[in-house]
Amino acid sequence: MAGGLETFAVHNASEEVMLLWSFRDPSRAKHYAFVSQKSRHLDAEVCGRNLRLVQSQMQSTVTGSVVWDSALVLAKFLEYAADQGWLDFRAKSCVELGAGCGLVGLTVAFLGAARVILTDMPDRLRLLRQNVEDNYVAPKGSPASLEVVELLWSTEPTAALLDPRPDWIVASDVVYDDETFADLLTTLKELSTSETTIIIAVELRIDSVIESFLEAALSHFSISRVADKSLHPEYKSQRVVVYLLRRKEKPVGGDGR
């Protein structure tokens, strides 16, 4: 990553959560500031392209069937950071976890990644594939590829995800309850090396869940929060934070797995 991206190191989970809830007061921030989950489609402009993403109103309460604010905040951050020269996806490989409707993974593809793999649970893949087919065409003469692959967190990833391991991992709205983040961390450890940069956009809903996730993650990853001033000027919310994670060479108190 190039210089200029302003971040704040996270060393203590409880202190981070106290800062977030004290200074951001997410409970008072607007819900659905950038998205509409009541619509059959969500229209978004990223990287100069107008996307139309299908949402499943029949499953509007199911994670992965609609677009959340965190996905749009993350997509626009990646676009903005690439434009500023802070992040460079060109000729790199990227995996998106919990891709849902596919907005973030599509954005990375448009930013020039050589290989992008969008992953989600089996019952989410039909919608995801439709959005990829409707919105992505590989540049003429480009070796770039965009794939949709099934992945259940904490299960053994396929060879396509491990060989080679990705340069980047992106995810949005994947930290939402105590029952899933342990599996998420297991998958992040399996897919990443110390050279992998992980970018996660988190919607601030339940402070105890965020604290538990950060506390567990700090044992294996160095974590920093992207400063609001480094997010896209028109796409930021008091309810959404973006974290950068990097695998530690020697996990604290662990066996390295």
C-alpha cells in the first residue's frame, strides 16, 4: 500500500469499541443512508460503470440477498483509494468473503485485479452469479478472471482459493453476531499469509459483537481502522467503519494455525 492512507492502529478491543460508541454514536446515525432494500434492484456507480444489482426481496432479512450500506461504503473507498494511489489491485488476486450481491468484488475487478473470486454460501450463489453475469464483461484481450465459488466459513477452502493464496481479501457486513465471527476468523487465517491485506467494512450494530471479534482477531492479525478522512468524501457513515488486517508472523498465544 502506498503512503497517504490515514489509519489508526487498534491495540485494545474494548478501547476501540468505547471510542466508536462515544465519538460516533452509531445508534443515532441514519440507517440505509446509501441503499434501498425495498427495491428489486440497487443501482450504483463504481469506477465509471453503472451497475444494476438484483436484490431478493423474498429474502430481505437474509444476509447476502440485499446490499447494505457497508458494501457501498467499502466499494467507494476501494475506488477512491485506488484513484489516490493508496491501494493498487492491478494484476493482483482477490477473494471476497460473503459476497452477497457482488458489489465489492465487482469493484475490485473493475480496478484491474487479475483474478477475483467471489464466495458465499450455496443458497446465495444463484443471485451472485446473476449479478456477475449482468454487470461484468472482461476487458477485451485481458487475462483477468472473475469467478463465483461456494465457501462455507471454517470448512476446508477449495484449491482455487488456496493456490495461490490471495493478495487481497475483502468483505463487508460479515461481523454481525457471536455465532459466526469465529468461523470467519478461521477462514481468514486459512486464506491469508503475512503478505495478504484484508479489508473489512463493519456496520456498528451491537458493541459486544464488535468487541469480541476485535479481541479474537488481535491474537492473529494486526488491525488498523481507516480514518474517515480517507474514505470516499460522499460515501461515509457514522455506522460504518473500515478495518485493515494483516496476518501476524507469530500469532499471540497461539500455535500459528
